[in-house]
Amino acid sequence: MIDPGAASIAKAVDHRLAVRRSSPVLRDAPLDEHLALHGYVVLGSLLDDERVAGLARIYQEEVLPAWEGREPDRWLSTLMVDDASLSLRISDLVEELVWPVLSPAFLEGSVDYVLGDLSIKPPGPDTELGAHQDYSLVDEDEFRSLYFWSPLTQASVANGALHVVPGSHLYGRAVRSVTVRTHFMEVEGEIEALTVPLRLAAGEVVVTDGALVHHSPPNLTATTRLATHGSLASAGAPLTLFHRPEPDGDVELYEVSEHEYPSLIISLSKPGGRRLRTVPSDPDGLSPEELAGGLARYRSLVSARAG
Ligand SMILES: O=C(O)CCC(=O)C(=O)O
């Protein structure tokens, strides 16, 4: 007999895959299928040395002076600093350098650039970024939230390369934001065992699904590992943010503008835009049953394609 819990997890996985397959984003169909099924795809070395150097210069010339030359002692994204105008300026500079070479990989009119940032991992044992999913930028029942990431130096396990859990976007949480956090406490060991390191060269770009579980280990080398990172959303889809005023209360979906985003992702305050609806909140954490059921379904989909 089929366990009803496992059957509904399998159904959810199939539904999420169908949403992704029905709205292709990449020009190259096999790469698009890789992104839909596995939740990530490496697009190759899109950023040449000049662009990589230009991005590193943004850190030296815009970010460090704003911090009076002091590097953070933990992992930090320029979107998370307490200065929304700096975050937005960096986002524009990242867009200028990255989007002209990244956008040709996408089908025309499929996605919009939302925000970009520099992801800073200074040396140190406390610079790990634990397992997480990125925020839902749009209603993922209908639209797609995507992210890109590219190291500005060779990424290795030692300096904190991005690690991904293939297929986890199909069974991870769909409702994610600063006030609706996801965690993997009950399945930490299993998640760790499933992660795959992406040892990308400087300028190589990976595109990830916003729901993909990923992490980056501490930088145990002597030099800061910089990366550029950013978000993309289905073209024309309203940008949204989930907001939960009380820890276990209802979750409300608000329309937001990209200009509001940087301040909203560091504050717990209610977005100023239109309230779209109240949404049933997923529990915060992924349970062992969901992980086992989701993984089993993902693996069967992968072998069906290979067979
Ligand atoms: O750059 C990193 O180490 C990880 C970035 C990341 O996971 C994120 O910004 O969501």
C-alpha cells in the first residue's frame, strides 16, 4: 500500500516540477531541464577577467571605504548592510557588469533582473553560511524565483564554495522570507550528506532555483573569498514578500518594489505595498518524512529520465 504522506509529497514534487517545466527560462533546452529538475545549472565562464576585476573593484572602491576599510568577521552580503542606498548602488553596478553577459543565456522576455550584490566571505572559522533557501521573490505556485552566483576567485571547499542539495527545490519550503524562516534542524546530518560542492573558476556562473537548499562552509584560507550574486524573477510577475507579524501567526503576502527589498530583508517590518492575500503557512522546518519522501520522488524522476 502507498503511504498517503509519501503520496502527497510525491504529488507536491511533481507539481513544482511541472510549474518549472511549463515556464522555461534558458535558451538551451537541456540546461533549462537541468535547472528545472536539479534546481541548479552551471552556465560556464560568462564573466571574463575584466568583468571579474571590475566586480572586485566595486568591493575595494565602494564597499570597503563605506566600512572605513574594516572587513566583516562573518559572511555578509551587501544587501544586508544597514544602508539601503549603498545596497542599491552595488546592485546597479553588479547589473551593469553581469547582466549584459548573463541575459543572453535566457529566453527573451522570460526573466527580469531584480537585485545584485557582492557576497563576502572573509577568512575565519565563523564564516560559514548554514543550510538555507533563498527568499521567494514571487508567488512560486505560478512564477519562478531564480538566483545567480559567481565567485571572483577560484571557489574551493577550503575557501567556502557554494554547496547545493540537488533536487531540494522540489520538496523544500515554498513560503520563505525574513519573517518566515526555514530550518533544517531535524535533518541537519542528512542535508549535509547530500550537499555537492560547486568548485567554480572565477567568473563561472551558476543559476539556482530560489527554493534550492544550499550552504557555504567557512573560509579557512588566508584571503577573502568574494562572489557576485543576484536575483531574477519571471518577467512581469509582481515582486512579493511573505510577512508573518507573529511567530506562529498567519502569513500574509505583500506586493513590494525592488527599491523596498533591501530594507525589508533586514528588517522585520511590514511591507508598505498592497496586501495580496493570507497564505497557509508551511511549518518552518523540513521534517525527516518530507526529506525522505521528497528525495525518493526526486531520485525516481532522475532515473526515469536516465532510463
Ligand atoms: O556566497 C556565499 O558564500 C553564499 C551565498 C548564499 O548562499 C546566498 O546569498 O544565499
